[in-house]
Amino acid sequence: TTAPAAAGLRPGFALVFVPSRWASDLEAVARRLEEAMHWADAPLIAVLSDGDLLSLGTAFVPESEKPPVPFFLGEREFEEAGAAGYRLQEELIDNMARNAYTEYYQKHGKTNGTVVACREMLRRGPDDVGSALIFMDPASSAALPRQVLGLLDSCFPNAVKAGAIAAASADAPGQSLVLGGAHGGLRRGGAL
């Protein structure tokens, strides 16, 4: 039994800052670290940095708490949340004709469908998130940071949010953010 497991803790997430000189190998570096750490079920996020050192930090969470949820928000994800929100709004309008106090309002309160769709995508309610750490791809649109923060502020109004823009590499453009795990990989043009 490891010390964290004995203390009732499990891996929460790992964050690694990778020097920009390794930009072309960013995804491979993340995968090798993930394998070496046996970091199977918790998210690993690799961010390109202008520093000279590879820096790795880990966080453990109590077994009783929900684990952190890594996610990527790019143009496609905003479109998906908007479309799901539109469908929810249409259902709401249909239900309003039948019952003014719908299940929607009982469950979500008065909010728009995109916010509800985003919460459902992340499997978190408005009070389930205490903090969010955001990394922006330097190739994302200038408006995206404002859009991401606006959506997260609407979804999780009490959560503390902090973020930074990942470094860019002229040698490996578009290789600034990697999300580890089975469905991970390079992420471009958005926020992680």
C-alpha cells in the first residue's frame, strides 16, 4: 500500500510544464511520464513552457470527493454546448405550455441551456466546482479566453479561476497543450 492510498487519498491530477525545446515531442513526453508514474485513472496535463526545466506537480484528493475533470473547450465544444443548450431550451418551451414549473427549473434553476449543457458535459453542478485551472493555446482566437471565462463563470459562479497562456514554439506550431489519458492527445485552438 502506498502512503497516499493508506491515507485515503487517490491521484487527482498531474501537471507538467515541458520546456519549449521539446515542443515537437510534447505528446511523447506526456505519455512517457504517464507510463512511468503509473498515472492511469487521473488526468495528466502537459503544457509547453518557456522555462528550461521539466517541472512536474501532482495533486491527490480524498477518496470521498469527486475527482477533477479535465476538459478542452475549443470552437467545436462551444458549438456542441450551444446546440445542446438550444435543444434544452426547445424542450423547456414545449414543457412550459404544459406546466409552468418544469423539471428543468426544479433541477437547474433559472439559467440558459448552454450553461446546463456545459454542466452536464462536465458532470458537475454549480456548487460542485471549487476551482478551475485554465491553460490557453497561444494559437486560439483572441476572443476565446473571454468566452471560456464567461461560460465557466456562468456554470460555476463560486469557483476560483486562474489561468495562463501556454508557450508557443516556432519549431512545432500547434503543439502547446496535451491532455493525457485514453482519450487524450494534442489539443489545439482552445483552452484546457
